[in-house]
Amino acid sequence: MPDDQPGSARAARELGPLLVALCRRDAGEHLGDDALGVLDDEEIRARFIDYATVHGVLGLALATLQRVGPHALAAGAVFRERLHGCRRRAAAMELGRDRVLAVLRAAGLEPVALKGAALQTTVYREAAERDLGDIDLLLPRDQIDRAVAALERQGFFVPGTEEAEAGYREHHFHVRVQRPDGFIVELHWELTRVIEPFHLDPAAYLAESVQVPGAPQLRIPRPELALLHIVTEMLRDGLDRLTRLVDVDRIVAAAPAMDWKYLETAARDARLLPSLALALEMSRDMLGTQVPDEVRTRIRPPVGVRFHLALLRPAQSLLRQRSVTRPSWLTLLQLSLLSGERRTVAIARMFRGEDADPLDWLWRSIMTPDAPATAPVRPVVRMGKLAVYQLGLYARGVVGVPRSWSGAR
């Protein structure tokens, strides 16, 4: 990735610490005039907007600036305009979500809101602090077609070809419907895919959902399950967006009665305990999330796993969006977060070339519809590249391993 791109090492080095500080709940204690002075430069302000946008936290960063650094916000009209735009979009998404929920409720359905649709108005100071591109709702599988039909009567339609929809239904966990204006709803019946090494039980999310006080149509997962869902999204994204980590922090902060034992058991059953431990450790180190020391001790991965994670520097890599440019980095991270037996199984599948995504053709057509199909990389070549990258990490480790296994320090 060229140095002038938003997710480059240069942007992470120059703007990463400031962006992280703006995402903290106690941002006022970590930001002074010196830290904000960099935003006096018009070019830096433009780059900051790009960098915050790719990390999904532009609304949060600008709302924090208005609260703790109003002089910085006043320095640039573009900041004020962007914050106004974030608030307009957030209000539109809230209104659209509530209308969809009303339509489904009138059809006798009670979906559970997921991710941003649930978090936007429940764990953030204001809706504009949590950007979202669509509305995610969970329903029992046998209610999906009824939900699609109810929304189609309101002008929604299933985009794409019949082949694409069939691919979603066979290999994925949701179906998309959208309005002509681009407002998208994803109707989930599962939360994880068969090919993924972890599994979330949708029945538990439905059965243990809670009603949001003051919002009679809004049901959300209990906080422990909402947190686990965000952890799976972090892994799926490749730890390439700060917004997921902020979700972790805000969910924990909004649930002072968090049942940590329940969370640990659910994470272990979902094969997500090391991933949960990493997410909480990164959130603690970067955002100041309060995690009980006894919980950190109980769920901390073995020393060998922590060593390999430290070499991968997850926190630094997140700010650089390393997974976008280093597929080997992401593969090693995912392997490090698997238990010994499952790691062996995953490596064996890679050697046999059995880990291919059956929906790869669909993702490529969505992202780059005019791009020709790429030839698959031979497993031996892929494993060779992975081994070389691993050796490079060991060589770097000789120079120095980060003090924190989350790679934040």
C-alpha cells in the first residue's frame, strides 16, 4: 500500500495515537492543546478525515473533538460539515431501523438487532458516534422468507442475481434486502459460517435477548453475547478497523453487571476464548477498558500463544490495517488464536487446499465486478510464503518483543 493511503504506516504513525485518544471514553484526560495542535494544518485535517473514515470512527472522533477540543473543531469548517453529515446519517439510519422493525412486528415477527443497529443507541453517547452501513437483524431461519415478503411489500427488494442469492442462502448466514435509495437490511438466521473455526448459537441470541428500555420495538442480545459477536466480526475483518475495538470497550462499559463467568463459558463453547482474551487485552491497553484482573488471568492464552501474538503486534497492525496488505499476517494471527488440535486441523486443510471460501466468487464480484478471476495459489506455495513470513517475525523478535502481548506497547 503506498505511503499516502489512509491505512498506511505513515498515517498510523502520525495520526494513529491521536485517533485512539479521541476514541477513548476519557478522551479529555488524554488530549491537550499540543496533541490537537496537529489538526491546525488543513492538509493534516483532510488526511485525518480519511484515516478516521477507513477505521469507521469518523463520527466518534468528531463528536469527541466537539466535546473536549471545540477549538480544533472550530479550526476547520470541513470538520463541522462532516460531523453534521454523520449526525444526519445516524438519524436516518435510526429512523430506517425503527420503520423496518415496525413492519416486521406488524407481520408477527420479533427480530433481534445486531452490531451497529443495536449498539448505536444503547452503548454510545450519541448515535453519530457509531457508523453503520446497514441494519443487521436476527430471526429464526423459518421466518426469513416471511420477513423478506413483508419488507418487499414496503418497496424493498433482494439485490443481485438469483445465483448470488442462492449462494448466500447455501453458504452464508444472511440474505440482503434493500430499498431503491440504497438502505440495506441483512436478515440473519445464523451468525457464523460452517467453514469458520468458531460457532455462535443463534438460538441463544434469540432466547436471551433483552428489551431496550424506552424502545418497545428494539430487542438486542444480552451484553455478553453481543460482545462475542463483535469479537467474531473483528476476526472476520482481520482486525483492520478500530470501530470494532471501540464496540468492545463500549459494551463492557455499558454493562457494569457483566456476567464474566457466563461470558467465559460462552466464549469457550464458541471456540473464541483466545480471541476474546486478545480483544479485551487490546481494548484495555488502547482504550482503557476496565477488565477485572482475575478475568484477564483466567482467560489469558498460554505463554507460547502470547509470544506469537506479541510478534504479530496486533494493536500496531490494526492501526496500519496490516491484514489488507499482508495476507500471511492475518493467516498467522488466525492460527495463533486456535487451540492446538484445531490449529493442526486448520493447517492440514490449508495443505490440502480445502480452506477455500465457497463464496469467493461472490465477494470478488461485489468488490471488483470487472476484475478477471484470479488463479488460485497452490497450497505448497502458500505454506512456503507463510513459513518465510513466520521466520521474519522470529528475526524481528530477536531485536525486541513488545512489552504487551496485545502489541500496544
